[in-house]
Amino acid sequence: MFEKVGQRKVFHGWWMVWGCMLVAIVAWSFALYGPSVYVPTLSKIHGWSVGTVSSALTLSFLVNATVLSFVGSTIQRIGPTPVMLTGSAIMATGLASMGRVNEIWQVYVAFALMGLGWSCVSTTAITSSLAPWFERHQGRAVSTALLGASIGGMVGVPVLLALIHAFGFAHAMMVVAILMVTIVWSIGLLVMRHRPQDMGLEPDGLTPRSDDASHKAHTWTRRQALGTIKLQTVMLAFGLALMVQIGFLTHQVSLLLPKIGESSTALCVTASAMFAFGGRILLAKFSDRFDVRLIALGVLIQAAISLSVSYFFLDHAWGLIAGVLLYGMTAGNITTLPPLIVRREFGSASFGVVFGLCATLMQIMSAMGPGFFGILYDLDNNYALPLVLSILINLIAAVIIISGRTKSAS
């Protein structure tokens, strides 16, 4: 993984990758997977309906979406350290206050703060931080850093449940907030840097060249990028795919529980996160060698096949388990592929601006996922209809992503 620079030391970009992985672990553990613990716990403690508390989670996603464009452009302009430090402090404030709420409006404020802070330490922030540091190894770098998201999926919920059991909800959330600030601030101050040139280095640790293409890269404005078929196809394809993903992952426990029981459901969800980890490892290995749009095509088709397995074997435990595990393998890569495609097709000079815009629109679409699955389920008290439509949506997304492929994208 590490590569030597001048046979003396490790290129600092790889320390950035490992730092971003640690940031991703705590961010995904407590912001994406944590709500599966926060929502039922708050409902049980205060007697509020799950639906009411869940609506605060939707607000969190929407707040997150509104600021992603600014996060990308700000990191591009001033570097990741101020953004990550500020974001982790805001997120920690939301997490700590979650354990102290007494009124329902306070829950909305706490979740909104969590969503606002998460925008500064999630995919857009991590990929924007790494964009200036890699050219040849951009795929490996981003995929490796986002392995932290899969690790968060494996450890986040068990850690939260253990803390709550040991200290109670209020004190557990304070511990989580302290962990968040301690880890992210340590990485931000000790490891994160703006550009390799600031350290006398070049992307990938290569020897500086006066004619390096990175110094002549085209600079895109938001309007110019939004007018391209390349960006439009990435936003639409992955916005649809993420809408399905968030909806499916939100409802997979409800899908599995009646068929396989509580302990087997917990084991299956953990195994699904492990499959996502494996999928990201494969992407890290091959993404720098092949056209990432072709890889995306394969991932979206696999997602459709996985959902088909769940649909056709909806009444069979082993079929549901197989479908959930196969879909888990695609889940991490559906998150990782959009920044890889944007980075490769738009370059590093404008990545923060372009991907920040892209991530904003994708996040807005993905926020509709839980409601999409829930409303369709309520129509027939069955998951058959949302699964069928999700299969079709993934196939449509596959067609869209490949339609934006050009020779220059390979």
C-alpha cells in the first residue's frame, strides 16, 4: 500500500489515506449506522413514535445535502483541516445533546447538527481531501480510505449498544462525542494537509516536472460541469442507486426479522457489512486499471441481481440472506464510485467544486429512500413492490451511467 519517495520515506499522501480511513470509521459509525440505535432508543425513553423520531433523521440527511457543495469547494480552497475540525465539533455537539433531549423539537436540532457536522467528515470531505494527492493511484487511495465506512458498519452499532449498556444513553452519547472530537482533531492537526506541493511533493510522490499536466488542468465552474452529460449521468444514475440503497438498508432488518429471527438478522447485517468491505477491497485493486464507468455498470447490474434474489425468494430465509449479502457487496462501491468517476473525468483542480455539487443532488435523492420503501410497503403490507421497482431503478441507473461513457473516460 505504502510507496517510498526517494527510497527514504513513505509518501505523505498514504498517511492522508489512513487518516481519512480513521475519520470515516467514526463518521459512519456514529452518523450513518448510529441512527439505527438512536431512533428506537429515543422512542423508548421518551415515548415518542418511531415515525416522529425518524423524521428528524430525514431532516439530518437534508441538512447534510444542503452544505455538501460548500464543503467540497471550501476544502479545495483552504484544505481539509479547518473543515474537518469544525465539522467534528458540530457533529459532537449534536451527538452529546441527543442524550440530553427532553422535548421533541430538541431531537430535530440534535439530528440537524449531526447532519451538518457529518457533511464535513463524510464522502465529499474525504475524497476532496485526497483529490490533490493522487493521479495514478486515485482509485486505490479513495477506495482504501472509504474502507473505513465499511468498518464503521461492522463496529458502530455494537460499540454504541455496549456503551449504552455500560453507561446509559446520556453518558454513552457524551463518550461518543468525546471520541469523535479526539480522533478527528488528532488526524486533522497531525496528518491532514492541503496539497502535496505545499510540502515540496507532487501527486503520487512523483518527481516534480515543469510540464506536469496537473499544472495545466482545466478548471470547471459549477455551471459548466452541470451542463455536461458526464456529470448529469453520474448524478442521476447514482442518485437513483443511492435512493434504493438507503431505502433497502433502512428496511433490511424489517425484511429479515420475521423470517430468520433477531440473532440471525443481526449476524446477517454484520456479514453484509463485511461483504461491503470485501467489495471495496476489490475496487481498490482494480479501479486504477479499468474504465470506472464499466466497473459501475457491473456493480449496478449486480445490485439489480441481488435485489432480484431477495424478491424471488421473499418467503425463503436462505434466499433473503443470499440477496442481502450479495447486495451488501455492492453497497460500499455505490458510494465510492461517484467520486472516482468525477475525479477521473474532471481532474483534481475542480474536484471539490464539481463533486460537491454532484454529492448535494445525490444526497437529496438518497434522502427519499426510506420513505420510498416505507410508502410502497404500506400499500400492500409487503416488500414485493418496492423490491421490483428497486430492481428496475438499478437497471435504469446502469443504462444511464454507461450512456455517459466517452473515450476520454477510460
